[in-house]
Amino acid sequence: MDDDTPLAILNQLIRIPSQNPMGHDHRGPEWCEQGVSDWLCRFFVSHNIPHRYDQIEPGRGNVIAKLAGHPDRSTILLDAHQDTVPVAGMTIDPYQGIERDGRIWGRGACDVKGPMAAILSTVARLNREQARSHASLVVSMTCDEELGQKGAIDLVKRFDSGDNFLTPTPDLAIVAEPTELNVVVAHKGVLRWRIQTTGVAAHSSRPSLGQSAIYSMARLISGLEQLADELQTSGPDHPLCGRPTLSVGTIHGGESVNIVPERCVIEIDRRVVPGESFETILHQTRQALKNQCGIEFEMLPPDTSCEPLRDGENGTLAETLVRLTGQVAGSSQAIGVAFTTQAPKFAAAGLPTVVFGPGSIDQAHTKDEWIDIEQLNQGAEILYQVAKQL
């Protein structure tokens, strides 16, 4: 491919749909990552960079590439996810890649095809150099980050499986997300589960013969709102990430307006700060609701459980990245954030891991998503300097 600038690469990536179906049975070329995976494989072929495609399920998989560096230098994992959130509700063409006012607009421009383009531009630039004086790179373009992180889970398993292509295991990891070129050393995790109430169906003309599952759920929701308020004042307070949060995101109940509802289900999103445990959170929530509400309910097993990123093991990497970013972009700092990434998957495998990239989380998932082009270019230059100096 003739033009390996971050902007040219991003313009091509935006034009390829890769919506995560988010657990729904959506099918067709606009869903899942296969189109982006195929493009990535062609990109690496055109640059004669060793790579492979690891299918995880039909239409979904990871593209892994390797760029050999100096044998005495570190091996860096550069990770970016291929999927985006759905495009429903967007007020711009999600796939046109419009350039205007120093920005490029489209689904994934910020989260996370922009940071991905910065990685690919850096890899292409290093690959053109005759002297391999840089760090070795493992480039992982993973699938399903927006929901189950299946790609990162599969990749980490391969680190310990004796996979020759992934030997030696990387020494450290940089996970691409929009951080405005700050270095995220800690972030919240997320735990999601459902609560169900069960009533007795009856004709709505004689509601006394039934028991409304929705009325019971209303009492639980009131208890959860009280618990959420308490977390904001007395929950564990992490110095970088702040306090945990809790919210009720969906509610479904009843079959018809003229039937006393027999069943009601809500979904809970609990943001977890470093140091909290999932088991304790579930136990404490159950006990608090029992004590406050005094009604029967069922807590279903969690369907999402993503660990927080803990600071402490990534300090040296963060210091280097902050310094290099300051030289290129003028300023940077080590920070904690409220959003969740797949970085903890790599940290749990023993890799010092940070989250870093151009773009702002404020533009991620929005109806008119965009990324600043100057910051996109700076991100690529910073990654190049990281590879040259680590």
C-alpha cells in the first residue's frame, strides 16, 4: 500500500464496517470483524511482514503480526481491537471518513481505528528501515473487545501454549485506546449481571389474584439506587480511579398490559475499582437488597466480568511513555480512568501494561465520532520513538 500515513490508513479502516453485534444475532458484511481482518492481512502481505489469522469463531478472529528487532532489545506487544460499537443513531455517514476542520469523522475514528492506524503506520515505518535497531514488535489486532474480549482471552492463552509464533512472550504491552496521549496506568473494571423477580400472573381486572413482578422489582430498584448513592460517599476510593459506581441499565417485564406481570428482569452495571473482588461485590449487593427490601429475587450469574487495571507493576513503562510523549506532543501524564479495556488480560499474564493512544474517550461511541488528525499523527510518532528507545 503506497500511503502508510496514519490518516491514509485510518481513512481505509473507517470504510470497512466491523460492528460488534453485542450478543444479538446480527449477520451480514456490516457485522463482526472479518472485513477488517482481511484488510489487515493484505496490509501485512504488502509489507512482507510475517502474520497470521487465528479464527476464534466464524467471521471473528485475531490478526497477529511480528516485526523482528534487535535481539538485545525488548519485545513490545501493541494491541488494538478491530470491532466497533454499532452505528445505529449516528448523524453522520459512519463509513465515509469525512475530513473537516482538522478532524476525520466516522465510526471507529476514535475507538479504536485511529489508534490502530497509528500502530500500523509505525510498523510500516520501522519495516522500511534497514538497520533493525528497534525493539521487536508483536502486533495484535484482536476481536470482540466491545463485549466479551474473546480475542484478548484467546491471545493470552496462546502465550502459555508453546506457540512458536508467539515465542518469546512479549516483555510489556501497550493497549491502544483513546487517552488523549495520556498514559493510563489504572482503570476501573466492570461487572454486569441480571436480577429477576417472579410474580403470579392474573387478569388485570382482578389484580388481587396475582402478584406483580414489576412492583417487586420497583422496590429492588429503589434499594439499588440507595446502594449506588452510598458507593459515591463511602465506597472504596482509589487515588487514580475514584469510587465505584452502580447503575441499572435495562428493565424488561410483563407480556401484555392486561396481564399482571409474572416476570421482571433488570441488568446491572457495576464499575469496579482496583482492589475490589467480584465475589465480594455480588455478596454485599445481595445482602444489602435482602436487608432493605425484604422480597424474594434471583441474582443470575454475571455475563460480563472484566478486571480493573491495577497500577504498580507498570510504573517504569509509564514513565518512559510519559517522557517520550512530552517530547513529541508537549505534555502527558500518568492517569486513571473510569472506562474499561482489555489491558488487564495482558497484565494478568505478567506483562507490565499501559493503555495509550490518540483521541478522546468523550468522542467514543458517539453519534458523530471523530479524532483530531494532528493528535493521530503525534500518536504514531510517539509509538515510533517508543520502539526505538525501549
